[in-house]
Amino acid sequence: MRRTFAVILLLLTLTGCDRTARWQEHVQLSDGTVLVVDRAVHFERHGQIGSGSAWVPIDERLDFKDPASGTSLEWQSPYRIAGVVDRVDGQFWVFARLTTNCLAGFVGRPRWMAFVWDGQKWQPVEADAAPVRTLPNLLIDAHVYGVASVLRKLDLADKARLDERSQSLPDVRSIDLRTKSRC
């Protein structure tokens, strides 16, 4: 009986240890263009189920088409959640926040990073060389499993309503490429 109970408990612990939330989101670029972005955030459960476990975002993928050229672009980064996608002087940029700043190997890394599309791939960019961005144009609470898991399609009005009710801390809402993560 104990062995059966242990096997059932192990199976319950192992099943559902990761999930991916997928949705489509309208994003207004700084030039006024509205971009349609397909987002996928991969979550893993950390901690003990039933006692302090949480869904932690460990990876995000953005897929969208350049409205000018029709070129499909895909951005993906482990342990980062995008806050901004924009086109500046003809180049696409993504600004993404570190989601696991207190795990080993991430302490001291910049909280926010910029990536620029060079026509072939996404390149990380030093803070001083990136355009200045202070406010997200992607959904603020995409890193919260309870929010992201129920999304399907968000237009600009939907996002404004969700962002108004957001409980995310101010440092998640403002982009500062020069601030280091603190644990």
C-alpha cells in the first residue's frame, strides 16, 4: 500500500511540471504601426506542490512579421520575458527582463537586455548603444502563469485593461538597461 501511494505521489509530482502559455497580442510600435505578435511563454513548476510551489517563466518566444517586408522574425531567449518589441530606424528591437535573477549563474547579470535584429539573427546590445525605452508595449503580466495561461488574443484595449489591474512591481514596468539585478 505504501509503495502504491509513493508511486501515485511521484506521478502527480512529475505530471504537469511544465506548461507553455500561447497567445496573440497586438503591439503598438513607437511609429504608430500595430504589429501582431504570437507569444509563447514556457513555465516550470518550482518548489513543492502544495506548499509554496510556483510557476516560473523560463523561456519566451515571439513570432511576428515585418509589415514592411513581410519577413517572418522569431525571437527567443531563455530566462527572459520581453517587455518591448519596436522598430527604430528600420531595425527591430526587443527589450527583455531577466526572470530568474537570483538563481545560480544569473546573479549580477543586467535585469533588462536589448536585442537588435541585424537582418540575419538577434544580437545582444550594450545598454549605451540601445535606444532609450522606459515603458513596456507588451503585456506587463506575461510572466504570471495565472494571467498568461488563460490568454488567447489581446488587442490594445484588452492589454490596457489588464495593465491597469496589474500587480507587478514598478521595476517590472519600467525598463532600465543599466540596473543590475539584486537578490
